[in-house]
Amino acid sequence: MQKALFIVFKLGLIWLFFCSSAIAQQTTPDSLLIKNDVVSYFNAAIGKQSRIYNGKEYEFYHPSIEGSAYFQDATFFTKGSIHYDGLVYNNIPLMYDMHKDVVVSLFHDGFSKYSLINEQITEFSLLGHHFVRIKQDSTSTTLKSGFYDQIYDGTIEILVKRSRELKEESNIQELKNIFRVNNRYYLKKDNAYYNVGSKSAFMKLFKERKGQLQRVLKDADISFRKEPERALVLLATSYDNLSN
């Protein structure tokens, strides 16, 4: 890949040299247009060496696998933004593979797919959601290193670890592979992370507000078991409002 980028860069320099020589001999309006085209091409060639084009080749899963490994079951690339290797890139084609926990993009040819290097990603936004990368603390086993969907960010923070497990299932007629949803919910409070996969787990962290928070869910007619994300956002928002 690096060799190909060097060739593009070198060809751009050669083209710029010859075109500039021709333009120097003739400065008509048409020649100025040609010069602008050359500069645009040269800038594009430089852009192709961007640090964002850095990662391993990626292939889609076999179509025989049921279900989807991708965030919101997207079957195509969607423009998003990403903080990568210290820089922010906007309007980048992205997909999020929740099984492998990698962010996938397209090379500048618009065809070749590659997965970006996880350690270089600070955060990314895709399909209306904001994901942050968290590195596991050696002193804690609550969270593993990976990407987490930040669904609420206030006095407390609510994170969802979205994953897809590949399962082999069989029945009388066939053996098949299928992606199964496996989401886990976490809360960050006072720089510590807690598993809040149930209403009781959440309430244990806010005993002083338990009665008020339970009434909030009841008044909104929201079941934590059926709609955990909606319930968590409402509870977190209500806690912040009650604390102010």
C-alpha cells in the first residue's frame, strides 16, 4: 500500500512539472484552468497519503451467516467522523463490526476495505451514535478494552457495549451459523465503572434517590427489562435533574 502511495505521489510531481513548464510558456485563461486542475490533482495525491489510510485488509462475512455483525445492521458504508491518530476526520465512509470490535472504512479507490487500528481511535460518530474507546484498567475487570456507545453523558455516564456473538446452531434439518445480539450496560460514576444490566443494579448506586427514580420509570410507563437503554437514559437524566 505504501509503495502504491509513493508511485501516485511521484506521478503527481512529474505531471505537475511538465504541466507547469507548458503553462509558463502560455498564460491564457485556458492555461490557468489547466494549472488549477493540476494543483487539485496534486493535492488529492497528497491527501491519499493521509494517516487515515492505515490498517489491515478487511472482508465481509459469508452471506450464509444469518443476522448481522454490523451496527444497526447496516449493509453499506455511511459517512461518519472519527478521531484517529490524533486527527479528526469528517465525512469518512464507516461501518462498525460489532463481532470483531473494529471500525471499517474504504481506501481512496472506493472499493478496497480495511479495518482501522483500534489503538489509534479515540472516538467515532456513526448513524447518530457516539462511540468512545476505553482501555481496560489493570485494577478493574468491569470493562474490557473496546468501543462503547455513549448514550448519556452528564454527571454520570451511560455506556453500552454492543457486540454480536457468532453462534453455531443446529436443528433436525441443518447446521447454521448466526449472529446473536449481546449488549451490556455500564455506568460511570466518580471515575468508576459499574455494571447496570438491571434496574436493581442501577438503584443500588443511588439509594438516596431510589424512591424518586422508581416513580420516574412508573410515570413514564417504561419497563427496564424490555427497554433498558430508554430506561437508563431517563434514569440518568432524572438523577441529574434531581441533583441540581
